[in-house]
Amino acid sequence: MKKIKNLFPAIYDFENLFYAYKAAIKGKRYRADVMKFTDRLEDNLIILQNELIWGTYDVGRYNIFYVYEPKKRLIMSLLFKDRVAQQAIYRQLNPLIEKRFIHDSYACRVKKGTHKAIDRLQYWLRQTERKPTRYYYLKLDVSKYFYRIDHDILKRILSDMIDDKPLLDLLAKIIDCEDTKFGLPMGADIGDVAFDEMLSDVGLPIGNLTSQMFANLYLNELDQFCKHKLHLHYYIRYMDDIIILHNDKKELERIKRAIADFLGDKLNLQLNKKTCIRPASMGIEFVGYRVWSTHRKLRKKTAKKLRKRLKYLFHAYAVGEVDKETLERSVASYRGILKHFNSYGLRQKLNEMYKKEVQKEWNHL
């Protein structure tokens, strides 16, 4: 495809910055830093615009914290001004990057997502089930993916795609931002990765909009390799989770080795211990679900967490710690989750749990 040129002026355009601000305030309108920025909105957008034009923009200090679901992860959140800047970049650059992606890449993309990914995988399982040979799946997972993205390789991928020096300089500032290394001592635990591993120009902060875009682009190199060099038809990726279907177990072993070599040689990544080959008829764990050709279920670990959370909410409502409106909103969100898989047994257990905790009929789940 042709290189992307002359995009930088569209990024610092005032109208683009304003719509980037509108996107950045969603769900955060009443936070103190957002209200402070909004109080002098035009002035702050003009200041940001001038910093981008003259190349004086620098990424601010990150707020560093942990989340523990679905597992322990280090999250690094930006100041609001930097969120606006990243939204401005994303609005203009991401649609052009998306055109380079394969159809069956489903993470952080418009009209894609987990449910579309499951639909596609289940469609393939129905196809392969009708064939005379037995099919197997290869499940691939990149070890500590976000923490080990190589900055130099990422910048090379971007420079191969973009012919716009001011834009490349801006992206390099975001990628190489030294503040991603502030706030933690050497050897600090960031989800089984020692922090000192991040000190050699690798790793992107989880939680950034541009990190999602860069991470998708980085593994697009693997997508292209699998599609155009290995000629894989049944290949699907959701960020760093990959499923490949094939009717030859030995061929899947060969594919696994070829992918491991490509990741190591070209992207400085490695597969983790979750990588495995199994019969497709056993069901495939993917994006939080277990999928068969005939049905799909929530993964046992995820279902257990869901039951635990609802049990707490039911009890909190029964003793008056949570009001009815809060409970109704929470139940509605979980009901939305339950609609996407075969959940009759789980719904029955949750209904029984509610009756036990609150001692009344419940018809919402």
C-alpha cells in the first residue's frame, strides 16, 4: 500500500483537537483534571495545538497503578491533556492503519470485538465439523506482550508505513516516553515481569489509546506472515491471543515452530507456556469463552468470578449497603453478558443465589 503522507496538519487542526477532547471526556466529565481543562478549553486546545506545530509537545507524567482482573497488570494512565493529544492522533491515523489489517483481527477495531471473534470461530468450527477429517486447533499466546514490544522495531514498522517526519517524531516521543519508567523501583513486580526488563526500550503502557493501536499494528506483521507466507485460512487473532485450525496435527507443530521463529527473529517476542495443540471437538478457549460448533459457554474461571461478584451485590442489597437502582444496573449489565452464550444453568444458579440472599422472587436474569 502507499505510504501515509501529509497527515500531521490534520492531527493538529483545531477542529480535530476539539473532537478529540469530546471523545476524551466520555465518562470522565466530572473529574477534577477534566473540569480544570474544560474551564479554559479554547486556550488549552490552542496551547496544545501550538506545542504540536512547533514540536515542543512532551508526554506528561503517568499515573501508575495496578488492576487485578482478569490478572495482575500494571496500568499507566495519562494526564487529560495527553489523552486529548492521543485521541487527536488516533482519530486521523487509526483509520488508515486499519486498512492494512487482515479481516480476522478483532481487537480494538470498529464493528469487531470479542463477540464477533467468537461468531467467526464458531462458524469455522461448523465448517470443519462437516469435513471428513478431524480438525485440531493451535492456541498461541505471546508472553507478556505489551511489556515486551520492542521500540526500535515498532518505529521501523511505522516508518515503513508513514512518510511524514513531524508525525513520526511525535509518535517516537510517545513510544520512547521516559515517564513510562518513572514511579517504580528496579525489580518491581508488574505481573510476573521484573520492572528492570522494561528499562531497555521495550514495552508499552497498558491503558493508552495509542498503545492499543501500536500493539495491533505490531502483530499485524505476524498476521501478514501467516496469511501470505504460511497461507493459513483458519487463522484468527484478538490482540495477542491467536487460534489456528488445521486437519494435520504435525502441520500445526510445523506452523507453531515457524511462528515462534518469526516472532523471535522479526519482533523480538516469544510464545508463552499456554501454547498448545488440541482436538477442536474438545472446545476452544478464546476471549473468555469456551466455544464448540454447537454452543458456547463462559469460561469456568470467569463464571466463578461472576457468581462471586453477584453474591456480594445481592448480600449488599439485602443489608442495605446498595440501593435498588445500583443493583438493577449491575444486574442489567450481567444479563447482557449472559445473552452471548448458553447460560441456562448459570442463570438458574444465580436466581437461586438471589432468593437465598434476599428471600424474594427475581426474574431479571
